[in-house]
Amino acid sequence: MKRFDIMTLFPDLVERVLGESIIGRAQESGAITVKVWNIRDYSKDKHRRVDDTPYGGGRGMLMMAPPIYDCYCAILEDEPCEPERTRRIYMSPQGRVLNQSLAREYAGGYDRFIILCGHYEGVDRRIIDEIIDEEVSLGDFVLTGGEIPACVLVDCVSRLCEGVLADPECYDKESFSDGRLEYPQYTRPYEFHGVKVPDVLISGHHANIDKWRDEMSLAETEKKRPDLLGAEKGESNA
């Protein structure tokens, strides 16, 4: 079973997102555990202050190291971790970009994830150096905080874990599972606004359906993300 401990200033936001749909049901069934920790609870300031101005000047505020560290220690006291099976992650635009390959690496290599969500202008560098194994980003853009990226990370890793989805095929055939985009899919009604479902999908001939899906997956990838095909062949995109 995978466990995710999330350190944040906005626990309600994280709990609302991860309490819904498949990830919410996975928690209810015990397939995964998600525990959200409010960093403000570990502030020793009477106003529960967790940020301060950066040394050297500059705009904005930085999250201070002590409340984060004390929160981290509380997590370890709540449930000791096995270092070799634990990944400690800081959600940051400077980090390694999250993709399906990284999600598979995490799902297959680790059982415990301790995730730090930054806010304001970020966090004191010393806490990153002391407790974080890796920084992870959603892409080359900046968000107001790490909560949404943390939820994305939990979602994409969790759905690769046993007991979260009904059938492994649910993720084996998805976009990026084999380096390509997913083929088009259709459901009822058979005809919508004059467009009918491709005949092969109602033929009952599974070999032909598999062949069509493979061809369409390649076509969709060539059309929308040709860079993926280059990567599949080991070519440089530089």
C-alpha cells in the first residue's frame, strides 16, 4: 500500500481534491493512504506565522524552515519510514518534469511519499537541502503554490497502484503508457450529429480492432505530439 504525506499551508484544498472520485475511493478502500499536514500547526509564533522576508531583499515572502522541519519530524513520528522505499519531494518549477515515466518509476520503486508544497516565493533553501530528495515540476510555468501539483502527483502515481483502478488495462492502454497518445474512443449513440462510430469498432473482430487502435494511436501521436515519436526512437529534440 502506498502512503502519501503532504505538508501544506492549505490542507482543505488538498483534502477536497483528493477526497473525490477514484482517489477518494482508493483511500476509503485502503488501497492508498493520504494524510495532509498543516504546516501552520508547527509554528511557534502566537499568530501561527510561517513566512518572513528574504535575506538580501527582494519581493515577496519565504516560508521559514523551522515550522516545515517540525512538521516533517511529526510525520516521521506518526509513521516511521524505510529510507530506501521513501521519496521526499518538493513541488517546484525548478524540478524534474513530471511525466508518465516518472510516475511509473515512483509507483514501482517507492511505498512512501512525503511531499512539501511551497507557497509565496518558495521556501528557505536549507529545508530543501536537509529533507528533500528531489524537486518535481508540472512544467515550465509558475503557480501560486504547490498544492495543485501535489494533487496531480498523488493522482498519477496512485492510479498505477494495485487496487486503485478496477483493471490494469485501464492504465496499460492509456496515453503515454507506451510512448504514444491513446487512440480515439466512442460510446453510444452510434450516430451523433451525422458522424457514425467507425465500423471496425462494431465488427466484433478483435484483431482488426486492435490493429485499428494501434494505427490510430500512431496517427494521433504524429498529429499532436510528433516529439514523442522522436523520443521513442532515441532521437534528440534539440
